[in-house]
Amino acid sequence: MARTRQTAPGVGERIQSLVGKDQTLEQFAQEIGVSSRTLGNYLRGEREPSYDFLRRVRTICGADINWLITGEGTPGASPAAQAGSTDQVAIPRCSFKPSAPDGPLTLSSDNEPYLSVPRAWLSRYLPEGARPGIMEASGDTMDPTIADGDLLLLNISVDRSAIKDGGVFVISIDGSLLVKRLQVTADGHILIRSDNDLYEQEKVTREFADERITVHAKVVWAGGPIRGR
């Protein structure tokens, strides 16, 4: 974390006590599904923890909410949390909603932990410190790479600059959420493609992309039922 002010007594100290022995604050924030800045505000006593945060800590760490808020009773932490286990990461299920009526789509703040995976497995697909997310694919535009109903592992720490490296992204265009393959062409335009040949590709200018395309996440893994014989 960028700021290093002392942990506040009370709630801040109790949250700090749940961080694993070999776990960084950034890793703990990622595991709980909040930003490092938000966690830092809670630890320093600059903001009261939200109910959503407390509920996630209860679900993931097994901590008692009453103890977190008041200090009364026992931590109630699960054996894994008491042992400082950092082997599992809880990944929230992502949804994207308008930030205001008729506004652009943004990542919803009420995402619940959906899937826990070994940290070693997750590190194969996401760089250190990246925020993971899970969403379900819809439609056949990315067949055969991604099928309808597949689970998609997302890197939700990316921004528009990630397009230069190419790949499959979760984007929105004028409020429509899409999963598409993006590629920067030699002339500086952006190619928007479906892996399903039944759908035509589209080539747009950088100006169009800057004004009307929002990059929400990069798809780094997809999985679902075995298909075919």
C-alpha cells in the first residue's frame, strides 16, 4: 500500500489480525474483494467498514461480525484463518450495471464471493496484485473458444492500454456488454472480432474507441462442461 500510517486501535487492529502471517495487505484486499485503498482506510480508521466488507470477511475468514465491530466475544475465525492460510483466494462474481440512468456500465459494488481457488492456480493466469473476477458467458459469438454458459476468469485490473497486447476482453459499447477479441491494427485502428465466423468483424478508429468503448476486464481463462463426443 502507498500509505503507511499506523493501524488504528479497535476495528483496524482486529481486521489487521486476520491478515495471514505470510500475506501482504494487497493480497488480503484481493482475497476479500476490495481495493487496497479501501482496506487502508479501514485499517487507519479513516472510514467505517461497510456491511458488505464485513460480510465478506465473515464469509472468507470466518470472523464474527460482532467481534469485528465491538471487540466483544471471540474472533470466531476458521482454523485456516487462524493458521494464516493464504492458499485460497475467493473470487467475486462480477456484474456490470449503469452508473446512473442511461449512464455507462461500471463494475457493480455488490459482488459476492463466488468461487475459491488455490492461489498457485490463480497465479498462472493473473499477475501479482491483479484483481480477479468471475462472470458467465452468454451467447455464441465467441464459439468455439468460449461457449454459452462458460465461466470466465477475468483480470479486472486492466484498462484500455491492455488492448495493445490483444486478447479477449469484456467491453461495453454504448451501454451494451460484450465479450470480444480486440486487436490493434498496423494503421492504429482497433479490430473487434468474434471467434464465431458467423459474425462479422468490425474495424473502428482509435477516436471511436476512446469515446464509445469501455474496457472492463480481460478474459484470461474460460471453462465449462465437456462438449462433443
